Amino acid sequence: MSPQDVTPKTITVVGGSAAGLYAAGLLAEAGAHVDVIERSETLAPLPRTLIVTSRMRELLGPLGEPSILNRISRFELFTDGRAAQIELTVPDLIIERSTLIRTLAGQAEKAGARFHFGRRFIQLKPANKGIRLIAEGGANGAMEEHESQAVIGADGAASKVAQTAGWPRQRTVPLVQAIVRLPADYPAGTVRVWFVPDDTPYFYWLIPESATQGALGLIGEDGAATRRALDHFLERKQFEPLAYQGARIPVYHRWVPVKRAVGAGDVYLVGDAAGQVKVTTVGGIVTGLRGAAGAAEAILNGGRSKILKRLRRELDTHLLIRRGLHRFQQADYSRLVDLLGVRARQLLSIHTRDEAARVLWNILRTEPRFALMGLRGVLMGGSIAPPEGAAEGND
């Protein structure tokens, strides 16, 4: 990313998310003056165990290493008495989200970004040379203003920056998972996935963060029902929850343009604020980091970003796959597992979830019956988004 002749010199990032902090670090390293506005009094992200592909390493290099808890070499898929194994050529990574956020914050600060904690975003106003951001929580709780040429909204799925700048509110789904002890004979470096469409249109997962402990969870559509389903599943599988983790995740149903003009400046959205989440798995760390890199590239290059164009194609491909799967019944998943022959498993072992277009094209070439199953799923109809007003629940 090389700046043009006129480079924005002042950037304000709202929200201490992984995507926001990554964008802050990239911009500060490029010579911009970056301020990060964070509502919390200190940087204290909630812990959450996540699985990402090796693409995170490609993006972050050594910066991502402190957050890695474990490496995954195998997936085991279960449905209605059937099972399939997929061996990974390049291991997936189990990470601790809070550690990643702290590391990215340290890198951004080292590059020159200035942090302002205990500031609650209030609104944006046009300014003569950019945007005036008003926040509450300065000295004695007073209002304070930050004037910049660009603002990055990195304040999550319910982004106040997005709402203030005119983007519609996103719909979200609940993620709930329990930290559990692993049985003594649990295979090392293995993630287990169960398809139980009576409980969720997505799946259950068990991701081991160490040899003795893992996170068992699911994505649902209704918060309270999702928690109940998890508790019943834990009981059936004889796991005792040691702690619970949860969040609400945006549902990607179309590309959200990430840039809007306010006055003489521009507002960008990154990460969950922009809905940059793979709707097949509802994973957003890698795609959020890519969105952050794209926003930084656009700010430094007069609004143009090849990264964002590629990210849009990737997210749209995940949406196509999810539409094919979302109304699957148990028999459909059983058929899907039956179709995972040697060649299909080899393709899934070589290509990651962050290469959706390549995976989809190659698998359809190898086994055309997947296309017929996907078409049937699409024709079954129904939106992948939860209904308006779905219960939020305790997650």
C-alpha cells in the first residue's frame, strides 16, 4: 500500500476490535496520525476461543503467534450415525481472541497510534476539512471532539458509527459455547463437527484449545433457544461446562459498501461493523482483518482497494454456499457426508475455508451431485437471516 500524493494525515478509529486495531496499525505504519477511541476504561476484551485458517498467519506474520493456543490437523464430521475425516495439509489454528486484540493494540501503539480510553462515541458532524467526531468521557466526563479526514467504524455488529453515518442496522445471530474438559482419549489436533438441523441450521463444534480443554458450541437463530440446545447437547455428550462464552455475530446477506462520505471526509466500516463474516461458518477474524487491510488501502490510495474487491467475491461465494445448505435436513447432511469421496476430501484438505471460490469450483468439478444438492437447498427457500425481532437471549 503506497500513498498517493495526497494522503489523509488524520484518522480516527472507533472501537478496539481486532479489525479496527489492525487498520490502526497499518495506517500508523504508513505515516498517518491515528487516534483510537475505545469505550472501555482499559483494553479488556472478553476471552473467546476461536478457530481460524492459516490465512491469519499470512496476514499477520509473527504478530499473530502469541494468540495461538493449538494447531489442528484433522476435522471429523458427524451426522446421523455417519462420519467423515478430513486431514489438513496446512494446520488450522486455535486462537484466543483477547490475546490477539491486545497484541494488535500493542503493535498499533508502537507504530504511533494514540489510544483514548473511556470515550463513548456520540456522533459525527461535517467539518471544513473532514469529519468532526464527538465523544463523551474526557476530563470529568465532558464532551470532546476529534477532527479527522477519515473515520473507521470498528465498533461491532451494532455499530453506532454505522448508524450515525446512515448504514442500516444489521441482523445478528447468537454464538454460544462452553469451555469443557476433553476426554482422555480425545484425538490430538482434531476438531469435531456435528450437523443437527433440528437444533441449528449451522452446526455444533468442539475445538480443542489444549490437550485437556476445548470449546463446544454452536450458532443458532434465537438466543434463548440456542443456549438451551447447547445445554442439552452437552448433557447428551456428557460434557460438564466449566465456563460459557458468547457473542452476537452479523449475518452476511449481501455486500455492505464500506465507505460513505460525511462532510469533506469519509467513513469506513471494518470487521463485524461491515458484516465481514463468512456466513458458511460465521467466522470473521480473517475476513475482518482483510476488510481492515482493504480499508487502510483505500484510505491511502484515494478510495481504491483491490483487497476489498477480492473480499467481496469471497464473502459472496460463502453466501451462495450457505443458501444451498441452510435448509438442509438430517438426510441431506447424511447424503453430503456420503458424497465426500477421496478426491473431495483431498480438495478440502488442500484449500482452506478462506478460499471458498476455489473449493466450490473444484468440488463441483469432482462431484457434480453436490451442485444438485445445493440447488435443491436453494429452492427450498427461506432467508438465512433470523426474523426481525428474534429473541436476543443470554449469550
